[in-house]
Amino acid sequence: MILNYNINTDISVNNLMDLNKLKSFEDESNLKVNASELARELGVDRRTIRKYIDGYKKTEKRRRKTQFDGYYEIIGELLGNDIKIFKYKSMLYRYLSDNHGLKAPESSFRRYISSIEKFNDYFTNRKHPTVSDKSAMRFETDVGKQGQVDWKESMEIILNTGEVVIINIFVFLLSYSRYRVYRVSFTKTRDVLKHFLSEAFETIGGVPEEILFDNMKTVMDVSRTRYFKGKINDEFSEFANDFGFKVKPCIAARAQTKGKVESPMRILDELYAYNGDLSYEQLVMKVSDINNRENNRFHESYQTIPILGLDKEKNALLALPNSEIRRHHKIKSKTLSVNESSMISFGYRLYSVPPKYINKQVSVQCFDNLLHVYYNTDLIALHRPSNKHLNYEPDHYKQISKLTLPFDEEDIEAIAKN
């Protein structure tokens, strides 16, 4: 509103904070403003008008203490770390939950981060807008109908030794239940791909009718385009025929075609938060932990828990081929017994496994110059081939020591390090 008093002044009053302008006007002109009229215009009591004219200023609201204030210093250190990378707030939330005992709803945590300017700026400055000239229609896939496969490629991870390793993560996802299988490898050869797919089928207990691939060279000799159906590699075609699924390649440069698998791949960016923390063996186990967590948690975006969705989807999957066919397409494995010392014998050397597998049968596969030890379809240990006679993983040694040595936790920790 504009107040005109036929003297040389125009004062604009649009809110309560503008009322302090009227004090000097009253002092200089010896006139009083109509507080009742202003009160009606602004929808407040006339006494409030008088209070603000006389110079009242609303005190700034103090920020209330929150359950996250105790994490302020930790968050500051993590976001200020030169090698750790948190691409999304959800990744920081999960890191704090897994490693610092944070127990709170993620939505509340995200609001807290947004309320602290320097924390919010960390994530705002990392945003990379995605521009697409193609739109993709969302659709749901019938139960048992489709799986999707891709690689999270060339992730540079810093180990706790300072060594930088470049890893690739195989991602298989059932389109209906969103159940996923992750596997880590240095290489992406056709043999590794077939091996991981065979393991994925065994894990889910069947085979989907079709599997969607991008135009990876291990699958396609000639890429599919909008005008050409492409050519599937003969060896991979034989593999697909043996398992009974159809190979469905995406159109080149149309990544949105397999959009369901893209989100599970972004989740793996969480590994960058562990830069400098883990050995290679622990890194592989961390991928396994993420895999299990994502299969067992409720996903709001598609309103399901994948492990429960898989229970429904299993009955609609194609049956697995016999074990001889499966074995033909997998990297060679050896079945071994775990002895009373929680060790397996491979190549005249002994390697540790967690003690809960004592007296059980495990399978060992060697690829990427690593021994992969499985119990059923679960990866339970990872070792580099060694010339030493006894090869213990520190965590295994601690678990075994707790069962056999009369020492407390601190002593066992020191013994394990030695």
C-alpha cells in the first residue's frame, strides 16, 4: 500500500517490517498514522502495528537441536576428506548408518544436511544435470519375463594400502522383482560374463525368458541399431540356447531401454565413500553386503522388497539346465572340505574361511588371479594365491581365535595383527 499525506513523501508498506519507516515520518510531520486501517490491511491487531512502528524487530529463530548434531564433526571430516566421494546424500546416510551407528529416518537426515549450508553446498556442487533428447515410457514387466545385464565399468578405488585398483561390477537384475546379483572382476571377458550369469541363474533358482543387454562386445559381434537387428556372437548364442533364454540387445546409444538396471548401478557409487578404508578382499565383501542390503530393503520407488518379489517370481522362471551343462559354461571349480582349523587345502597351501563352515563342503574357483571360495552360491572368502603354507584372513583369524584361545578381545586383536 502507498500512504499519501499530501506532503512531500510516499511510503510503501507491504509487510510488518516496513512499518519502521513510519517512525521518522511521524517525528518529522507531527502526524499519526491510522493504525486501525493498517491493521485491517495487514490482517493483524492494531497494537502489533504500533509495536512495529516503534521499532520492534522479530528476533531470529534459533535453530533447534537435532539428533544429528552429534554427527556434525564426523560429517564435516567425511565431506572434507580428499579421497572419499559421496555422490548423493543417501550414500552419506548409509555410510554413517553402517560405520557410525546412525539410527534415524533417511528423510530426516536429508533435511538436516539441507539445513546446513556448507554440507548442502557439497552435494549441490556435485550435481551433473542429465540432458536427454529421448523420452522413455515407464512400463512394468511380467513375472519371470525379463532380466537385465550391465557392467559398472572401470571404477577406480583406492585401497587401504594406497594402491589404486580398477574394478568392474557385473549387475544382473530381474525386471519384475528387482532382485539383483552383483559380482566383482578386474576383467569383462566372455568367460567371466558367462560364469557370472550362470551363478546369477543358480542364485535365483531359474532363468528368465529373455535378457536385455547393451551392445557389449562379449555378446554382440555386430551392434543392433534402429535399422539393423545386429548379430549375436556364436559362442554366446550357444550359451543362451543351453540355458533357454532369448538375447535381447538394446538399440545402440539408447541406454534408457534398460532403465531398470541403471538405478542399481548408481547405488554402487557408494564404494567411493570407502576409498582408503578397505583391502581388496574387504572391497569385494562390501559389494556383497550392498547386494544383500538392497535385496532385503523396501524400495519406495517400486514399492517392493526384492527378496519377497523373487519368492513370487521363482515359479515363473524357466528351469535350470542340468548341472553338467551349467558346469560347462562356468569357470572351473574344485569342491573342498573345510577342516577343523577352518582351513581349505588348495595347491598344497592352506587358506582360511569363516569358522561356521568347519566340516562343510565349499567350492573354489580361480580367476582374476584370486581364489574365490563359495558355500552354495554365497562368496565366503577371497584369497590371493600364495607361496606361504598358512594363509589367514585377519577377520577369520579373529573369529577362530575367539573359539580356541582364552584371551580377551583386545589381546586377540593384537594376536591377529601379528
